[in-house]
Amino acid sequence: MSRFWSRLTHELHPYVPGEQPRMADLVKLNTNESPFGPSPRALEAIRGEATEALRLYPDPQATALRSALATYHEVSPEQVFVGNGSDEVLAHAFAALLKHDAPLLFPDITYSFYPVYCRLFGIDYQTVPLDQAMQIRLADYQRPAGAVIIPNPNAPTGIALSRSEIASLLEQHPDAPVVIDEAYVDFGAETAIPLVASHPNLLVVQTMSKSRALAGLRIGYAIGDAGLIEALTRVKDSFNSYPLGRPAQAGAIASLEDETYFQQSRARVIESREQLTRGLARLGFDVLPSFANFVFARHRAHQGAALAGELRRRAVIVRHFSAARISDHLRITVGTGQQIDRLLSALAEITGSNQA
């Protein structure tokens, strides 16, 4: 049937999402989902939308949600854009803002959707190598660029830049759009949103999938100058005018209103991340400093693919990447205390190490 495909379809190499396996007694630590549930207030709001009103289209501008996000982040509603998960928001940003004559810059080890978007939208790009410590060197971005996109914290490394470093990057490229992808920012990094007021070329993208445990609801958003937001809206309305349904909009607003639950949940993830990092170090792993809800680690004496395979045999799923520089690393989602204990126990058995 591929003879009916367009030339573009033949040339695509789609993003491969994390596996969603169905296994008995599974410890699932491969897709960076929250180990804790959403805010009870969010669940109540979602259930409240299960009425006959679902026969009606949702607000295409998500006016109430954009207003709530604007209040939360201390910006104006005209500076807020929402979409069906941050992946869709990013796709719109690639189409609306990141295609120029000079190449788009992003790290060589980063979110693997970026090159997929570049191929889809015909964007010329250059990857900028991380240093030997897997960190972004801002000096390496002092080169001609049509635009720049960087995840902060980076994925899959978990390493973060400070807000002042982001400001330096913006000063390097005052005439180019700069997108900061903050999917994991709530787990200890500094958001760049306060820089939006003084940098009209900055777009910050966030998601409610990670720290707010709403991955199944698909809510992403961007904050930037009103001119950038208008560009995203023009693309959205040329693609899908109704990206967020009524339950999603209501659940997102309720989650924003439950600040106590949000702060408690993110603190629990950070505490569990430190537990996981200490446990892996005791087993002989080198663990990169993470500001995300996952860690990126490699064992000094065992290959990453072999470890991932042995863990899978024990119904523990982590993420392994085959790229040359990171083929011995595992990206491990921060789970509950019980899940972490089971992971560490399995790794101790596989590596022949002592957890004590």
C-alpha cells in the first residue's frame, strides 16, 4: 500500500514514543509519567464535564484556561497559547517560528522529536554537541542561526541551565526566535518565563503531563510575546481549531487552582529522585545531576542494552537509547518508593552488587 504514500511520507522517520506495555506486576519507569495521581480537584472538574454538553464544541480559544495560566504565570492572556500536549505546541512552533534561511540549532543529545519536526516541515538544522559532561555549552551557540530550541532541563540528560544562562543565550541571538522547552522545569530548574517581558524573541513551552500528572489529558501551553503567540494561533487555526476538549480545559484550570497539591506532589518526586540517585550510585552507576522526574545513568561495568533487557525480564521497564554517545545509559523515571526499591533490587541481582 506504500505506493499511495506521498514523497514526504516515504522520507519521514517518525518519533518513537515510549513503550506502553501490558505486563503483569509491571514496574513502568520508561515514559516519565508521574507516579502520583492528578489533583483530586482536577479529577472532580473532569468528571463534572461528563454531561450532555459534550455534544457541543469546546471554546476554540480556551479563554478561561488561558486566563488562568496568565494569572498563574503573571502574564497577559494574549501571551498564552494552549494545545493538545506540548508536542503539538512544539509542532506549531516549528512551523510558525523556527523555519528560516539560517539553520535551527539544538543539542546533539536532546528530545528526539526535534529532528522529526525538522524533516516534517523542511527545516534546515544543525546539532550542537554537548560537552563530555553531557552539558550544554552556551559558547558553542555563538554562531549564525535562524532560530534556537533547547529543552531545559535537557532530555534525556536531566541537566538544567540557570535562568541567567538562558538570558545569555537570548542576548547571543536577539534577532532569532529562541524556544525553551520546559517540560520538566517544575522538578528543580528555573523557568525562563520571567524573561519573556524583556525578550520578544523568547517562547517558553510547558506541559501539564509531568508535574501535574495529566499526561492522559494532553495539555500543553506556550508563553511568549503576543506576536509569537499570534503566529502559533495562525498555524493552529490552519490545522485544528479545537485542540482541547471541555474536560481537558476544566481539569487544567482546576489543577492550577490546587497549588497545595501541586507543591506536595512535586516535592515527593524530588525526594524520590534523590532516593533513586543514591541507590544507583551504591550499585556502581554514574548518575548525571538531574532536575527532572527521571535520572540518566550508566553502569561502569555493564552495557545499557543488556541491563534494560535483564530488567525487562523482571517486569521492570526503563528507557534505553541506541545513539552512540548514550548507548550505555538508561533513562529511569522516578517512581514510587516501592517501585524504586524493586528496580534497585533487580539491578543489584543483575550486576551482582550489594545495595548496602
